Amino acid sequence: MDEHVTPTGPEVPARDMARRSWAATVAALPVGTRVTGKVVRRQPFGIFIRIEEVPDAVGLAEITAMPLGMELPAPRASVTGVVYWLDATR
């Protein structure tokens, strides 16, 4: 599978499910929360991560927030990070 193709299947929540659960996601992941997850998609600008702590959440780690020179993790790689921004109006 091409790493830039949007994945589907049981490891990725349906788009409508993610939208419906957005308020719960915002409440469960305040800024500063440490999260873990698996990379579900990789793009030139960053990676999309299925967040373990909130099963219907997919986060974006932009390259601007990563250490300089860091190589983007491959799809299905385990990663950790910290929530530093949320769009609570979604």
C-alpha cells in the first residue's frame, strides 16, 4: 500500500464516528496530555496517529513540531507525544 493513501479498515475509525465523538476527544485529551498510538498515514507534512487513549481519535503530528532532521515514522509504527493544540470548535 502507498503510504500516502488514506487507510481503511478496523484500525482506522470511520470519519463520521470521529466527528460524532469530537467533544469527548477534546475532553479526554487536554493540552499537555501525553499520548501513544500507531501511525496510520504518512504525508510530506507529518503523520496521522490513531491515539490509543481515545479509540475514535486520530491526531496529526506535523513536521514543524518534530525535532529537526527527524525521519517520519513508517505506517504502523508506535509513537508517543504530547497534545499541544486542539481545535475545540470542530
